[in-house]
Amino acid sequence: MGWSSQQSARLHLEMGILSRYFPTFFLKDSIIPGHAVIEGTLRSNAGNEYLIRLRVPADLPNSVPIVEIVSPVLRDRFGHSLVDLGTSYPMHLLKPENGAVRICHYSASHWHPNITFFKVLLKIRAWIEAYEGHLDSGYAIDHYLPHMEA
Amino acid sequence: MTPLVYVLEEQIRDLLSQTGDVRLVDGVAYGFDDWTVFHAYTEKPYSTPSGRICPCVAMRSDAAGFVDEEKLMLQVRSRVDPDGDPIVVLLAGTDAGGSPSCRALVLTEKGVAGADARFVPRRSELFSRNTGLLETSALADKKVVIVGLGSGGSPIALELARAGIGHFTLIDFDRLELGNISRHVCGVNDLGRYKTLAVRDQVLQKNPYAKVSTMEINVNQSLGQVEDAVAACDLLIVASDNDQSRFNLNQMSLNNNKVTLYGRAITRAAGGDVLRVRPWKGPCYNCVFSSGLIDGREEEMSQKRQALAVLPAYVEEDKINTMIQVGLSSDIAPIANMMVKMALVELSRGIETGMSTVDEDLASDFYVWANRREEAYANWPRMGFKWTHPSILRWYGARIDRDLDCLVCGGHLEEEPTT
């Protein structure tokens, strides 16, 4: 089963917003719901680039999209791979899969269909700054980014 | 006491309509109260019955209902292995007017005893006392989909069965656990069963002629199947316990132009709310949810599975356990009851019934209820004797308009579906 007409309209809307604010992001494998991803690069204030993959949920826009950092391989200040940290409250990380770090951005209890991928990527952008802050200071990421209330 | 034997009139009609040499039909009976009351079936029961099982044999009686008891007893004993339990014998025939009749005998080691056979009547008579308030013949054709058969959805299903709704699709993938029992219409006899199947049996106890289909699936993982059911219904009732399913069902309700009722309890069932979505005419679920109107009115977490589904994986077990705080069944009941009233209003629309004045009163699409002055209602004044301020144990309708900026039903859509 393909996307419904409403989902196709929503994808069009999402890509329209992203093309304006995050123009490097493009849609891949968009035909089959559950397989579509949006990939692009985010650049930190320090000029470092991160390849981001956002997995478009099959029930778009009704559930939280998974967001992974595909490259570079992320390590904490002490040299440990963030993938090896697994699920981490202080680092805002979800359980990684396929070797990619998954960022905890919105929890299911805070999600609603009015949240666009643009807002999600803004949070990822903030996470990247907090991550680089962690590399400089050693403070965990939640020192910079407070958690949403559960 | 003369034993009482209840039998479905429809089954006797079926037996009488069978052609060919049908002499003895093996059925089943369930006995109660020291074998003084029996529920007898000539065919497989329509639901999982209760009582103590015993053999039942049905036969078409000869003219005038004459039965050679000695011969019958020999014939019946040769058919079953009674283990000392009674055997119920049904003798089906027709009365002078041509209507089906039934005699019953109960065979025990002591001999044959005549029983008082009573019909569970046909559909038209089952709801005869409702006449005047609801046109049950009209509601018998109505199709309702209920998603979530927990403490909210299960009593709704039962009440709608009592009101004569004829078609149900029950959707839930959960099974009945010990912790559910105190707030659920089903009891310990149903432990471990799918809630859908256990509730189906309860519905059939109220309306044996209801058509009940069940789907033991996760709405969020079986969107196509659920949407097919939604497309075929007259009313969608959502009593599920997570927003993802409500968002998905909201989309289906809009796609198929189906009026939908959503209900939920907040933490410890301190209160709750009910939303009616009239697609494209009023607010959709997302219009309300994303408006901030229900911020601070966190949904009740009644079981760990529910909490795990919405919380990030790193939330500690202790925290999850503290979030599981349930209210009493009596706190859920008003919310379920309001949903039933609103369901009956929607299903009776266009029919001359006593529900039309209720329809006039229920002008709002969103209703709030408080059970206790705590959580979101902590600052409400005491009930006292005033009617001019918010109080517990009263319904309040809130006017909410459709949000034209809603990304689900709002203005970004070029046109509304034509379904």
C-alpha cells in the first residue's frame, strides 16, 4: 500500500519547508511507506558537518520519526563510541540500530501531527551544539539540553 | 422446584426447518443452581457460556408432543456418556397456531422429570421494552467500531448492545490481566483472553442477535485493516490508551467522513474528557490536542505497556511504576456513559426518538468531567450549592472551533475528501 493522498500532501509540505530552511535535505526511497528517509547535512557553529537521516514513519504524521546521525562516528569526550553507550538519559540517546546513533528528540507523549520535520531537525541542530559543548567541557548533553517532562 | 430450561427460539426454528430424517441432535446445556436451571443449545453456543456443562439432546417431537419416555431414555442414554450428570432433552414441535414450541425433560439417575421450557425470544421481542425511547429496529442495523476494550471501551460496548445496536467491530490486541479485572466488565473467568473476544461474549449475552466481529491487532501496525472497518461503520468510538492510535484513527475518521467519539481519563481518573469529531465540520482530534487545551491534563497510565509505549527508553523503571496510577471503575463510568449518550445521539440522528432533545443540548464537541478536586481540577471551588462555578461531578461543554492551521484537517489541504 502506498501513501494516502493526505500523506503525500504532507510529505510535499514537509519537503517544501525543508527546502527553504534546510536545503541539503532530500527525500529517498519515498515510494513505499516505512522505507522513506530524508537525508541531509547539518553544520554546527564550529563548522563541523553531520550527515542526518530521518526515517519517515509509515503512519506519517502520526508518530515520532527516528533520527540517526549517520556520520561521522560519534565519540564522547573520553573516546567512547556513542553507539556503545546505547540508551543514554544524560546524552539524550535512544537504543542505536545498524551502528547509527539515534537521538531522542520528542517522546511519544509529546508528539502530535502539527510538529513538522523542520522542528525535529531544529532539535537535532541544538543537540549537535550540545554535543560539541560536551566535547569541550565534559558536561553531559543534558547539562545543555533539559529533558522534556515525561 | 421444576427445572427451568432456557433455549433460543431461533435454534428451535432452525431445527424444525431442517429437512430429512432428523431425530436426535446432539447439543449442549449448562446447568446452574444445583441443576435447577439450564441453558440449552441445539448448536454451538453463540458465546462462551458459564455454568456447569452437561449433555443436551434435541429432537422433533411426534404429533401432539407425545413421547415414550422409556424409549426416549434408552435412546438418549445410548448417545451420551453422562457421568452421572443430568441430560437435558428438548422436544421441538409446533403449536396449534403453527408457532414453534418446545418441551423439555431432564434425565437423571432418578428418572425423567418434566421441565419448564422457556424461549429466549427473537430479536424483535428482545428489545420490546425499549419501544418509545429508541427505535431499536433502526439501531439494529447500525454499525459501530470500538477501538480499545479496556475499562472505558468495554462498558460502552455493553451499553450499546443494551440499546439494541446490531453490529459491532471490536478492536484491541490486549489480553485481560488480573490488574484489569476490577475496572472491566469481564471477570476472572475471562483472565488471559483477548479483551475483544471476552467483551464479544458479554455483548452477546445482552443481544444474542448482534453481529460482532473482532480484530486482535495493533491499530498502529495494521492501518489498512482498521481503515476498512472504519469505512464500513456508522460511528467510530475510540477508547484506546495512546495518542498515536488516536492520531491514526483521526486520519481515518477524516478520510472516510465518519463521526468519531474519543474519550479518556486523566491521571488516577481525577477526571476526563470526551471529544466528538464531526469531520470537516468541527475540530478534529489534532485541532484539540495541539491547541494546548488539554495541556496539564495528562492521560491516565493504567499499565506498564501503555507507559513504555510513550516514554523514552531511558526512563527508569521506578519512574514508570510511579506513573501507573489508576482510578476506580466508578470514576471511569461517567466518561464511558457520556460517550454512550453521544453515540446514541449520533446513531439516532434522523430517527424520531427521545434522543433528539439530548442532541439539542449536546451543542459542544468537547466535554470535561471532574471526579475529584485534584490534578487539573485542584483549584476548582467546592461544589456546595452554587451552579454558577465549575464543580466536580458535572459535565462542561467547551466551544472549540476547527483550527484552520491544523496540519491534519486545516487549510493546507487543497480540498476535503469527497467520501
